[in-house]
Amino acid sequence: MRPFFLARLVLAAALVIVAGCSNNQGKIEATTWASTATTVQGEEIPAGARRLQFGRDGHLFYTVAGKLYKGNYTLGMGPAVTFTLEEDLEGRKIHPHKIVIDGDQLTLTSADGSQLMFQKVN
């Protein structure tokens, strides 16, 4: 009975570890992305107006309408990524997002449900 219990405990621990992993681990680090043309909440955003640069060490550079915001990013469970900026953007420094990377395309979904598409910059 004891080996069976131990095997179940090891399996449960492995599932918790796997479930807690980020979908973006290994895909987002040391990458740069430029936004594609879109309209968000009635505002037209031209291609390249926003830019994301993710450092290997967790640093983040986010350019919005020509203004550079510096900060850090933290990978959460699944597609969750949180930006913590040094100065306010849209009235706050902490921005939770959902980021899905599919090849050279990144989809960023903000907490309000708005989406931006980015293309990988080589």
C-alpha cells in the first residue's frame, strides 16, 4: 500500500508543477515585437506604433505612441504575463495581460478584453 500512495503523491506533485507553468516560457524571452495596424476602442493604431521588447532577465521595454515605458514582466500560469512599469500607463503601473505566441505572431489581450496583434521583429 505504501508504494501506491507514494506513486500517487509523486504524480499529483508533477501535475501541479506542469499546470503552474507558463505557456510563454522559452518563447518570449529576448524577443522584440511590433504592433500591426488595428483599431482599439475606437482609436486607430498604425502598424509599428507599439513595440514590445522582452529581455532574457525579465526586463521590459514597451513603446506606446513614441513614449518608452520601462519595467519588468512576470510570467504567470498559462498565457498570463504581468507588466510592472516604472511609471503610470493608463493610470497604473501594473498591467495584467494574456499573451499568446504563435510562431512570429503575438496576441496581447488586456484585462479590459481589448486585443493587440504584434509581429516578431528579427
